[in-house]
Amino acid sequence: MCRSPEFQNLISRAITLFPEDTVLGALQQMYRHGVHMLPVVEGRGGNLLGEVTEDELHRVARRRPLARLAEILTVKALAAPEETTVETAAPLRLAATSGWLH
């Protein structure tokens, strides 16, 4: 199976997580699909809320494996400057043409 950066980028845009997913559930999705970063979208409209990386989730999993992704995104939003959040979200939002998979 191809594991090029382009392939990983394509897969990470098609597979998504939801705010109510847990850290362990998110890690399982990453392992299952062989990716290191996934977007988190809201359930109703599919709007992009943010993204999480495997490294971030491993750090959180040591202490709070059942924490919800909404909590992680909240902490990230409070810690990151607003410009960074907007710049990283725009490419993923534009790439979502046919809907999201979970």
C-alpha cells in the first residue's frame, strides 16, 4: 500500500473525527487508516472545527484517554494565535467536496 505524503494528505482529508469522539477512538482511527493527523468536524453541517495530530493525542492519552476531542480543540484554540488557526483550516475546508467519512 502506498504511504507517500500525498496519499496521507488525501486520506486525512477524507476520514474525519467528531468533537464527541474520545482520544482513544481518534487514535484507533489514525492507526486503522495509517495517518498521523485528522480533521475534526461538527456533526450536522460538517464544518471544520480543527485538527488533531497523533503526537498530541498520545500526550493526552497518558492522563485522560477518554477525554473528548472538543476539550482538546478548546485548549488548542486558547493556546494558539488566531491567524494560525485560520490558515491551517482553510485548505482542509476547500478540499471537502464530496462530504466526510468517519
